[in-house]
Amino acid sequence: MRCNYLIMRPETYPANSLALFLKKHRIATLPDLKKTLGTQVNSTLFRKLKELSYVTSYSHRGRFYTLDEIARFDELGLWSFRSVWFSRHGTLVSTVEALVDGSEAGYYAKELENVVHVEVKVPLLKLVGERRVHRKVVSGLYLYLSQDSRLREEQLATRRLHDAEPPGLGVGAGLRVFPDELKAAIILFFSLLDEKQRRLYAGLESLKLGHGGDRKISDLLGMDVGTVATGRQDLLRQDFEVERVRRAGAGRKPVEKKRRRSSRRSKKS
């Protein structure tokens, strides 16, 4: 007696179909991706997405997906498409932590919201509660700072410079811009300095700009971004020696010498 067995092949779902769909539409929701793949099983879908290296949005309750190769993250690690926001750091909590830790002057909650374009109250409370972010009252508001004490002191020093700057030189912390006339003046003054003075001056202008200042000043002055960062850190730590700028004997004459010359002239006359 012969038995015929029907051999069932396991159903396959090509990840390439997801890649093509996302490259065409840039972002997609879970139902869209399930339909494209031809499955209703979440585990199957995420297994295929993992093969492609995907990113979930931190806005819109994480409803949207894209691929790493599609996202064009900026210097803060953020990217948006049709008002949907994604982060190189992953979730909103991780993104807020990375931004605060990497900032040069810390962030007030409103400043952070202007950067990430979503509310950050809940993530900040979570991070403070877990001691992943430090907060301090500055000018009557909570300023969120790095948990690392050394970095925190540098951030506070930079924030004091920010708060002392008159308004009108920028559009918010970390987003300040220079007018063309001021750019020309900075470049001219920079050209008159020696190497050490250039590094410190570049660091000073970077401090005024706040987050991203090292890169902006590097591009403006044609300096290595690491050199700008070193100048900024030297200023904050006051880690430099004040040298004589004038040559010996230069500058105004001492008052005593002036009096002697004056008395000699009067005797001759």
C-alpha cells in the first residue's frame, strides 16, 4: 500500500518587497508594510524589517517606519518626512537623553521641544527620575544638563554666556546665526590673530552660538572642528596662560618718566 505525502514548503516573504515599497514611499505604517509583505503576523514582519535595518518614528506614537539608508539624519541625528520625525538614537526618551548629554549649554524644556518638535515633559521626568539626566533651576526654569559632573559644569558656564547675550543675534539656543556683516568682521579680526589666539577666539564664538557652534565656526573660519572644540574647552576650564601681547617697552610711558622729561625741558628753557 503506497501513501502519497504532500510536502508543504514553508511560506517565504521576500524582504526585498519591503525595501522597494519604502524606497518609493519613504515612510509607512505597520498595516501598509503587512499588506506589502503579504502577512498579518507581526513577528514575521519585524524579522524581515530587521534584515533591512529599520527605524521607527519617535513622533506619532511610533506608528511610522523607514530604513536607515533612506533617513538623512542631520548633525543632531534627526530626520523628518511629512512632519513625521525619526532619530538616529531611536526612541524619544533616548533622543532627549542624547541631545541633553551632547549639548553645550543644556536645554530648557521649551528649547528641546523646538528641536524635536514634540512634547518632552514626560521623557524628561523619566530621565531625571532614572538619574540619566540632571536638572537645575536657572533663571526660574528647569535647565536639563548632563549627568556627568564635568560636562555639566561646562554646560552651565556656556549657559551663563548664552543668557548674558543680548537677544537678536539668533533664533534660539543652538540655532543662532550671524548676519553677513558680522561674519565679515569675525573673519577680518580672526586673520589678525596668531595661532593660539585664533583657537581661543574661535572657541569663544562657538560658545556664543551654543549647540552646533563648533561646526558652524569651523565652516566659517576654515578651521578644524576639533581645534574649535579645544579652544572652547580651554576657555571654559581657563586652561591657558595669559602672555604679554605688547613688546617690552611698548605702550604708554610710565608717569614718572613723563615727569622727568617735563622737568628737563623746563630747565633748558
